[in-house]
Amino acid sequence: MEKKPVIRFEGYTEEWKQRKFKDIFDLLTNNTLSRAELNDEHGTVQNVHYGDILVKFGEIINVKTDKLPFITDESKALKSDFLQNGDIIIADTAEDTTVGKCIEITGISDIDVVAGLHTIPCRHRGQYAQGYLGYYMNSSTYHNQLLPLMQGTKVTSVSKSALQDTTICYPIDIKEQAYIGDCFLKLDHLITLHQRNYEKMVSTKKSMLDKLFPQGKAKVPAIRFEGFEGDWGKKSLGAIVIPYSDPVEVPHSGYERLGIRSYGRGVFHEYVEAGKEITTAQLHRVAAHNLIVNITFAWEHAVAVTSDEDAGKLVSHRFPQFSMADGVHDQFLKYLILDARFRHHLLLSSPGGAGRNRVLKIPEMLEYEMRIPDIEEQKQIAGYLNSLDNLIELYRIRVEKLKNIKAACLQGMFV
């Protein structure tokens, strides 16, 4: 069988070379220092901890830009081999099959770096393009070789001796290796860029939610759109929403149900197959632009405002709905109910034991008092926050697409 990848750069057709791990790498010495023996502030020797390989870093680490901890007592680093650019550091222990995840180190110049607890540092012989081995050894093509070599139950590990007979495949032409490494580096750069934009928008929204709504005893928000003035009026929730019900018989041919995520994270849809329907006589049809709450998990902030996409979905009696009274914009209420004070009120209105067995008392929920402006100001606020949500979703989708592209390339560009 020819050793050629499915996805390949134009102009390259040669079969890839295959060699054993032991014929490519020399093993280096690591230390066994715990987190307590490291610090993030000062030192002359930096340390690569296995936990950071598993959780914090990707396939490539640049010590100039990626923050590594320092060894507090530098004399304890003397028994470890100092790392060089291009070295591979493998995490030999994890709580699952991520054991064997590794990083390729770059950016070493004027500071010493060593490999730490539960790592297998190794240095390749010969010449390999930057990034190639780091991405290859984290691909499923290579990592799948480690699965039968893993040992342990609660903690999974892979030994140095077990790695020796694993196979490393690579293109003979170092330029092809460089193209592959550069391709993944650019993908990672794009993912990081859009991830930062996503996090920035999430942070902006959180900040604006505090500033666009009155806090504490204030009668007006800290930031207000031009043209609006005067105190916001105080009303109970029961004065701005109206109980809504649209009961239907339980379908026996399958239906879509609506659920509510906890912690104010919106709703989801789930198809219920025929024969698995709820064992009650009635369900309730969801309408768009309604306040809806899960009375069992209201104390976990399982509350939302429905959209056009939710209309027609079915819920049980445990999901009461409320339509908007005159002068209340549903999209404004969608953001108003995200307030931490409202979540606390839902908790107080849901008596029960220490576990999750709590049920919301609707009359008590409706007693909650909130400040709201006139309808036009509500629309301005909701429109602005909706635009932030749209940007957040845009960046989330971009990150997800780029990650999917990277996963497909990791699958198709190696053999």
C-alpha cells in the first residue's frame, strides 16, 4: 500500500517515508517538579508541565509569546536536559485517551527551558521542517497508534518503551513538510484571531448589560441612548407579562419539544420519536415572543424568551409561558431577565432541599420588581444588544468552521 496522503500540495507525488520512533528520536531527561515548585513571576529556567500540554497549549508552543511557568528553585533544574527549538514534549499521563498529546517547542533563544512532570521530551535526529512533527504527532493518524499502548484505569499513561516501535511517516522533501507545518500554523492563527474577537464581544456584552440597565437603587442606567431621559418606571413582572396557554393532545407520530438551558443560555429543540412521547394527556404549544420558564430548574436560571424558530414546538406543563403586556418589547425582556438579581429571585421562589429537587412558585416569581423605560427606549437597547449577539454568533461560527477545517486537514494531510 502506497504511503501517500489524501490531501496534498500541488507538485508533490512521491511516496512518504516511514520509520520507527526509536530511529528518529533520542529521549531527553525531564524533571518531576510539582506545580507548587513553580511560579509565574520570575526565574531563569522555564518549565513545561504536562497539565499545560494537555489543556493550555496547542501543537506548537512559542516560548517568547506563550507563557510558561518558572522553576522557583533553579538548582532543581540542573538534572534536566535543556530543550532546543524543534524538540517534542509528550504528556505521558492523562485522565483519558488524550495521553500522548504533545507539543513542538519553538522560540527558545535567551532563556533555558526544561520538560517537567509526566512528560517525555525527545529530540529528532536529522532535519525536519518547523511544525511538521508537532502537528503530525497530534493527528489521529499517529495518536491512534498509542491507543492500544495505554495503561491504567483512573489515570491513563503511556511509557517511553511503548513509544519506541510506533511509526512516524513524513514526506522526504523538507519543503513539503514546511508547507504542511505552515498551513496548520496559519489555520491556528486564524482560529486564535476569531476566538479573541469572540471573547472580546462576549466581554463587551457583559459590560453593556450592566451599563444599559439600572443597577442597585438607581432609577436610570449608566449609559443611555441619545434622546431618552427621565426615570425608568418600576413594575412587577406580573404587570408586564400575561399568562399564556395553548394546550394540545400529545402527538403519537413524533414531535419536536423545546427545552431551556440553565444559566440564561437560551433554548434548544429535540425530536421525540413515536412511542417515546410523554405519558400525559396534554402538551402545550409554544408561541413566539413569549417568556417561558422551566419550573423545575428555574432556580438555575432556566428562563428564556421564545423566537420565531421556537413557535410550534411542544412543552409539558412544567414550562409555563407568558405573553407580553402592552408597552413591553419581548427582545428587551430577553436581556432584562439575564440580571443576576432576577436569578437570585428565582432561587428564592423555588423552595426545596439541598439537591436539585426544587419547584418554582409562579406567583412569587411574578412579584419580582424591575425598572423598565418606555417602549422606544426598550427597542433601542434590545436592538443594540441583538447586534452584539449577532457578532458573537458570527465569530463563534467562524471559529467552529475553522476548527472543522483543521480537523479535516489533520485527518487528510498525513499518512
